[in-house]
Amino acid sequence: MKKQSHGITDEQFHDLATKLDGFSGSDLSGYVKEACMQPLRKTKEAIYFKEVRDPSDGSMKWQACSSNAPGAQKKSIMDIGGQNLIPPEVEYMDFLTALEKARKSVGEADLKKHAQFTKEFGMEG
């Protein structure tokens, strides 16, 4: 998430980590990708947008927002055009939404087997 624009605090990351027990590295990768897709889905479904400055080039672009956000205007993404859109930052709620769809693939039996292997052969195997 270091390269992804987000508004998630360290405390929120810690809270999410506590909810991910039993998730493999592959499970986590899919989960994070799903969470990062949420701003694109919000943009696709939005009917209100506000003008924001694009941090990459300083130009003004449009970003999905709520109807009561300062500067919110009722628009269609078809009126704006894809080249003039910036998705909102990934937020904590995006991760919670993605968690509803996420599935873990590591079961209790797998964890016991791994613990036994580590006990017998050490971390290096």
C-alpha cells in the first residue's frame, strides 16, 4: 500500500490485520487488490463529482464524491470522460467491504501441520 494513495491510519491497518487470521499470502494479495478496486467502483456508480488537482501533473480533474461534499456537482462520467477522472483514495471502509467477499484458504489443520514441521525441522526446513 506504500505506492497506493490511501487515507488509512496505522491503527486501522492494525485492526484489519486482526481480522485476517488464516489468510495466506495469496489470499491477502487478492484481498488488497479487491479493496483497491473499490474507488473505481465508486467512480463508476457516482452521480456527484468535485474538481480536484491531479498530483501527477497539477491539472484539474474530477473525482467522485458525496452530494454534500464541498464543490459537488451532479455529473455523469460520460460527460466528464475517463481521461479527466481521478479515483478517490482507498479508505478503511473499502477494506471492510472487500473483507465481506474475501475467503481464507488456510485452515486450522494447515496451521497445525506447519507448526509441527517447524518444531521438527526449524524455520529453514
